[in-house]
Amino acid sequence: MIRELSKNEVSALHYELVMKDIIAAAEKLPPFPDVAWKLTAMIKQMAPVSELEKIIGLDPALAATILRLSRSAYYGRRFDVRSLKDAILLLGNQRLLQVVISACALRYFEKGGAGPGERELWEHSVATAIISEIISRKFKKGRVLTLYTASLLHDIGKTILNVYAKIYMQSSIRRMRSEGRCIQVERMALGIDHQELGGIIARNWKFPPEIIAAIAHHHDPESGPFWEIASVVYAADKLADEAVKEKGQTRENPLDPDKDMVFKNLGITSKIAEEIKTEFAGHLAGVKKMLE
């Protein structure tokens, strides 16, 4: 005899299927481009510029994006860049890898669509990456590329989750983020949140453990390994929200670094937070030009 499922059982089954569908969509994302790993290895081995140029040139779309980014005021510092070789020489090894990671990551954010929400997500990700670099330099933490990469990709889970959020949550992630309850609502509605999903994506892309952990715990850095790296991503994320918020926009839970334990553990006071935002503001015009 076939028993009819109760309303609660139907809801639970639907909930489980949606979560499995979300995870499957994340696992089907194309691998992160091999060129990023190849260039990292080549730079460590002090490969000549001609070899770096040859590897990048094998991917014309990537080469074009690197040229565009290297001409921006933030990365290129307004120097005349006429060729890929010029870009490589101008940027230097660390900047080159940052630009390559950015160019590779952009493809996944663009696949989410061309609407304002997707552009805003990419802009926030770039702002977070740049602010993490400022924090790293200000506190002499080193590991700039690790922090930059983790920060740039900290919201990669949203490129998948945003689609399901629009269908099932009937509320924009942008509004929920501004109210400081995005993670909780995602878990309740979809069974998984964007940071957990981002960790799955980063693991599938075979990123180092510290980058996976930072992405998977950027809202609760002390709950996982590599807490200090995750903490910098957490702080950069919060400061990016503050630095680029629209004029007159208010939040339900405004940032107060002096009362936030993660900021306190990093040594970022309200005064230092303002200094970081001011330094980022100096880069903002160049960043916006880069994003055009």
C-alpha cells in the first residue's frame, strides 16, 4: 500500500532536492583555468617574460582581459601598455598573478548574467580583494596573493545561489545583505549558504586549503581553520560594503569595528577602519575604470 506523504514530508523532500540541485550546479562549473596554476609555477621558477607571454597568448580572451586590466589606473598606474609583453613587464610577478586571477574569475561572474546584481557582485568582490591587500600591507601580514584570491572569490557561491534565491526566496540577496541576515535566510530557505557553497566550488577547483577555508568561513572566521586569513577576508568584506555603499543608504546592523571581535582580534579599530576606507577611496576611480 502506498502511503500519501504529509505536507511536511513533501516540503522536506522538496527542500532536499533543491539543495542537491544547487550543489550539483556548483560542481558542474568549468574548472578554474589552468593558466593561473601554470603561470604561478613558471614565476616561481623565474621563467623569462617571453615564456609567460607565450602561455597567456594561448588564450586570446584572457590576454585581452589582462591587457585591459593592466591599463587601468589601479594596476597599471597610467603607464602606456601597448602589448602583452608591456603588461607583463609593467605589472611585475605579484601584480601579474593578481590580474590573471581577476581575469579568470571574471568569466564565472559574467556567466551569472549581465544584470545590475551580477555587476554589483563583481564590483564588491574586486573592492574586497583590494581592501584585503591594503589590510595585508598595513599590518605586514604578507601572503598578499592568497588574501587577494580568497577575497576576490569569497562570494563565488552567490553566482550559483543568486539564481535559486530569485526563484525560491522571492527576495533579493542585495536587500538581505544590507539587513545583515543573508546567511541565515539562505540556510533556512535553501539548505545551504553562499559561503559553504563557495567552499565546495573552491575545493573542486583545487585551490589551496587556506583559500578554501577563507571562502567557506568568511562570515564566521573563527569557526574554521586558517582563521586569520578568513578574518582578513571577513574584515575586507565588511569594509567594502561600507566603502561603496550608496549615498544615504543605511543598514540594520551598521559596522562598529570597536565592538566586532574579528576586527578587534586583527587590531582594526574604528580609526584604522576609516584610514583603510580613505585609502581605498583614493583607488576608487581607478577601480571603476578597470570595471568598465
